[in-house]
Amino acid sequence: MQNDAFLTGLTAFLPRLRRFAAGLARNPADADDLCQAALERALVSRQQWQEGTRLDSWMYRIMRNIWIDTARARTRRDKTFAEEEAGLTVGVMGNQEARVELTMVDRALQTLPDEQREAVLLVLVEGYKYAEAAAIIGCPIGTLTSRLLRGREALMIKLGAAA
Amino acid sequence: MSVSSEQLAAYADGEVDDVNAVRIRRAIAADPALAQQLAQLTAVRELLTARFDRVLAEPVPERLTAPIDAAAKIVSLRDVRAARQSAWQRPQFRFGAGAAIAATLVIAVLVGRPASTPSGYADGQLAAALDGVSSGQTAPDGTRLLLSFRTNNGSACRGFAGKAASGIACHDDQGWKLEATGAGGRQQTTQYRQAGSADAAIMAAAQDMATGPALDAAAEQAARMAGWIPAK
């Protein structure tokens, strides 16, 4: 049954979806909110998924689009309140546990512009080929590789002591 | 022979063809600075995977598995409802005199309702919606009626989703007793959340409480006409 394949596929994919969300969102609670929102949108629009195409890229595209929409709204809001501390505590205020769990890698990632962050995560963490990552984002490969390069160079500098 | 940082990164990512890979490998062997750059590229990837791969080992929270479980249940609920529908269409299940008797019963039930609502029971607009609005329809106050079903003791229950509250109410001789309620759709919505998850949760809870499939339109109509009294 197609439905079963879809739901079984989603279940199997959840750990990877959470990994991607952990990289995109600012703290663990936001990450699972993002996952849940993506999951719900996928369940509602499952008719749009074509059997035989990759469920993982389709899900990542959904999640990435939700994240971009939310990040735009958040950026507008944060600029008003928290400009001076950007990158350190934005998005984790009032959530001490999340703050404790932020690693050096998290902090370095959060200083990247969104488009560099998603490129870095899709290729270096999720292991997508450049062409696949570009398709998920919906940009040309050349755009993807230049964002990846810039993001990676920034990370090398931020994490330089450990690298 | 020079290798750009873009080419070196592509090499590290396995994105160059065999011919270029050989060329770049030779350049790296001949140039310690290039080898150092490659080591940095690899180190960044390793730091990232070390940070994020541990997420794969974490247990997936229930709030992420629940929507999928609920979706699976809704699918099966829809299947049994369809099966039930065809059963109702068989001639022996058609309504005749029964509906007329039910119509007289509904008056008795309306008269018999207590003037003040006991606590734990739906009151006012919600009670009116539960009484009279068909599943799939929206009451004037915005409450949507999701489905009707019966529990194993025959009680009629209804799932609803409103702005103020969502849940399941079962009818007894005091009115609509609220069995399972949650916050309304609006309160549950975080920055990422969409409306619709509450419905799925209610459908799943209904499936757990129900003894049979959801009532189809005809059975629901009959139950309403009978004042939502327990089935024999």
C-alpha cells in the first residue's frame, strides 16, 4: 500500500530529519518544533509526493522552506531586540538548558548567514552531492558551491583552534 | 600546477572526476600548504558530523512519532467508515418508522436537560454544537465537529476542535461530559506549528475510545434524532 510505504518511510527518516533540524534551528526545542511542523506539512500534502522519487529530499525541502520562512520573520523580530548579542544568545533566552547544550560548533554555525548554513549542513553533515543539495535548496549548483565555500571558510576560522 | 580552494573543497567532497582527482592528489603530495588546507577541510567536516550525528542516536520524541501514528489510524478509520457506509446502504438498514420514534425522543431529552451545567460538562455554545452540528461542519462559534462514534458501553461521543478547546465529549444523562480535552488550536501554535495537529490527536484518541468505526452521516443523524442516548 502506498500509504504504508509513505508512513514507514517517514518513520525511518525521522532521526535524519531531526539531525538536519538540529543544525538549522537555534536550540533543541526549536529543532523539534521545526521537525514537527515539517512532518505535519508532509502528512497534509502527501499527495504531492510522487512515489519513486526520494522521500528524504522532498522532506528536507519542506523543512528547509518552513525554516527559511520562519527565519525571515525571526530576523525581523530579533533585530529589534537583540542585535548586540547576535550569535551567542539569540533564540535561547529564557531557556537555560538549551544554552548549556550549545556547543562551539553550534555557535560557529549560528554566525553563518542562513544560505551558507544550509549549504554546509546539506553537504557536510547530510552528505548530499552538490547537485542534490542545490535541488533541495532550489538554486543553481554554482550558487550552492560558492555558499558552501564561504560557509566553510568562515567555519575554519571560527573553529580554527580545534581544527 | 595550481589548485583553487574551490577545487580542493570539491575534491574533499568527492565531487571531482577521476582525471582531476589524480591531478589534485599529485598537487597535494607536492605542496604541504595544500595538504594542510585539505586537513582543515576534513577537520571541519569531522567536527560537524561529530556534533550532529549524535542526534541520530537519540530517541525520537513521541510528539514526532505521534502524528505519523495518528495518520495511520485516520487512514484505517476512513477505511472502516467506508465499509460501514456500504453496510448502511443495504436495504435492511434503511430508516423508516425508527426515525419518527426518535423524533419524539429528542423532545424528551431536550426537556430533561438540567438548567445549570455540571462541572466537567460542555456548556452553552459547545453543548449546542455537540447536540446539533453534523460532523465535518463548523458551528457558529467556530467549533468544528470532527466525528461521532460509540464507546463499548454504547455512549455516543463526538470529537471537536475549537479555538478555545478541542477534545472529545461523550453524552450521558447529564449532558456532554468532556472526556479528553486539550487547548484550542490557537494556544498550541508555536512559531513552527500549523493548525491541524490537534485534529489528528483527537482522531487518534477517538480511535482508542471507539468500539467500532466512526458513525457515518446516517448513523449520526439517527443518534442525534435519538438525543444521543446510549445504543442498546
